[in-house]
Amino acid sequence: MSARTTAETEPGAGDGASGSDGDGAARAEAAARKREQHGWYFYDFACSVYSTSVLTVFLGPYLTAVAEAAADAHGYVHPLGIPVRAGSFFAYAVSASVIVAVLIMPLVGAVADRGGRKKPLLAAAAYTGAAATAGMFFLDGDRYLLGGLLLIVANAALAVSMVLYNAYLPQIAGPDERDTVSSRGWAFGYTSGAFVLVLDLVLFQGHDSFGLSESMAVRICLASAGLWWGAFAIIPLRRLRDRTVVREAHTGPAVSGWRQLIATLKDMRRYPLTLSFLLAYLIYNDGVQTVISQASIYGSEELELEQSTLIVAVLLVQVLAVAGALGMGRLARSYGAKRTILGSLAAWGLTLAAGYFLPARTPVWFFALASMIGLVLGGSQALSRSLFSHLVPAGKEAEYFSAYEMSDRGLSWVGPLVFGMTYQVTGSYRDAIISLVVFFALGFVLLARVPVRRAVEAAGNPVPERI
């Protein structure tokens, strides 16, 4: 029996001194848990600037412009001798990053679970990603290959770090508080994203007054996201603590990424309802992450909007996403996480359908679309994370979250591939954006079929009052 279980089941037993000791131990443990939760929030605060400023706003249009500068007379670049339309290079680079991530995440997750030492691995992943992002300062001229390489490294490092970060959730929060804790983490991330984006907007809009070229201003915004990531990652690395775990006796040594992924998926067959939820999540989150990573391309190339307009729109998303994440967390307490997520998926589908009909060179309608996205973005992600944490068997958090993370934080690969191929075939970003509706529709159907209460029980976890 753990110390926590003892403290919770024995208050008041025996003499007054024993009860007092038990109450003191319970209070100390509660304070330690709160301290870890507050530290945990700050990793979202650290790395979300990359997702916002780099992946969502600046890197897509800028890397596309760099690729176009290196393109031949027909508009193609030739990485590794493969003809690629310059406008599709960014989407393909995002897709390629998941291949690297798939090779690494399951192995890192298994190693973390076996050794119980997530924190050193989290530090390595965080600072690899931060360094690659800071290196984007050197992305200029026609160095599109450098940009693609740094994007792949940063995205893969982010994915690995998020596996380890998410795996802490069931260890630092009880069943009935996970929706709230997860939502607060996302809210911290969107808050930092909005704050840094305001600074980026000032720099980008006033680059002439600072004596900078537009290209230099963008490169500073990209690199500063890496510095921010590295600086604030110190807080969770100081507050989170590793835990000794007891693994099954037959657990073997770590193997290669692909083999470990197969082993993890085979183990998930023992929990088919967990696997069913994961399949639904991977599909609808593919759509979410593709919208995040390709929205700036759609705005700049199809709607012919200025970079400053795109920055303001993303800033609007960040601000509303804080309210959306916290608001949907409250809805989940009343209606359950599953129903709240299903409502958000319906809203996502309607939003994309509206986006298809947006007129070009009309910022006000793009701002309206951004508002719709912001209100559902944070909540759908936060509640998906907390819901999945209930479906993970104890002691396998990082291993299972490695599979969960494959479609998270802009690392979805089918969505960008579909988006890029649709544009390559049709030459229309409107056709590319509407093609993503299928991800939300199919994800809705699959999630609606998952009996989440039975899934929590099957994983051997206590069932929250509302889920």
C-alpha cells in the first residue's frame, strides 16, 4: 500500500497523535502534488511558443518563400532529387517529421517507464528542440533544406518531450481533477503563446524602425521561440520528480523504435477500448494539427492576407483558446469529457466548411474564423489528453502516451500529406482545406462508439464521477 493510500484511509484512527501525524502527512503530500502541478503547467508555457510563433505563424510562409527562391522555372525544388512543388515543401516537411518521431517516441517512452526516470529524457528532448528552433535564425536566402531539417528535428524533439510531459499527468493529478489540470496546462500554453506573439507582432510590424529587414525580423522571432522554450523548461525540470515503478517481470530490454511501437500496440490489444479511443483521437487530432500548421499558408497564399493580419488572427486564437480551454473544462465537469469533445468536433467541421467560402483579401471574415477555432481548440486538446490518461494502465504512461503523441502538436502526418497532395493535384488551397473535414467527421463517429466508462474500468483505473 502506498503512503498516499495509507494517509487517505487512516485519518482519525488510533490516538490523537497518530491522527495528527496522518493529517500532516496528507497536507504535505497535497502541497507537494500542487507544486508539481504548477511546475507541470510551465512546460506548456515553455514549448507552446514554438507551436504558435514558429509552426503556426512564421515558419510556414517564410520557409515556403525560401523554397520558392530556390525553385526552378516550373516552381519545383528537388530535395534528394525528388521534384516537389515549392508550395508543398512545408507540408511535406511536417509529414517527414513524424517518421523521425515514430522511430524515437516508442523507444523513449518504454525506457522512461522501465527506469522511472522521465526527467533526464524530458530535458534532453526539450533542449534539442529549443536548440533546433534557435538555429532557425540562420534560415535565409535559398536554404530551404536547412529549414526543412531544423523543422524535422524541432518537431520530433517536441513530440518526444510531450510524450514524457503528458505521462506525468496521471501521476500528479487524481481521477476527478485531471480535466481541470490538463485544461490549465493548455491555458498556460496559450497564455505564453499570446504574450510572445504580441512581442513578435511589435517587432515584425515595426522592423523598419528597429533597423531590421522583414526577413531578419522573422528570423529573430523564430530564434527567440527557441530561447523562450529553453529558458522556461527549467521550471518543470526543477519541480517534477521521478518515481520508482514496478514493471511486469516479463518486460524485456528496450528495442528499436519500430519494434517497440509494434510491441506497444500489441500490448494495447489487451485493452481494445483504449485502442479504440486512440484510433479516434489520432484521426480527429490529425485534422486539428493540420489546421494549426497550414492555416497561415491558407491565409497568405489563398486569401492573400498580409503577414500582420495572420499574426493578429493567431493572437486572437491564443486569447480565445485560454477561455475555451477553461470553459470546456467546466463543461466537462457537468457533461463529461466525451460529450464535450464530441461537441467540439462538430464545431470543427462547421468551421472548416465556413473557411472554404471565405472571400480573399477580407481580414474581418478571417478573424471570425479564427475566433471559432480559438473557442474549440484548447478544450478539445486538453480534454482528449485527460480522457486518455484514464485509459492508460498504471506503470505504462510514457509508453502509451508515445502512441498518443504521434498525432499531436503539429506532428500529424496523414493530414499534412492529404493537404499537400490535394494542393499538388488541384493547385487550390480551398480544396486542400475542405479535404480535412473528413478527419473530424470520422473521428466523431469513432469516438461516439467508445464506451469510456468500461474502457476506464478495463484499464484498471478508478472511474471519475463524470467522464
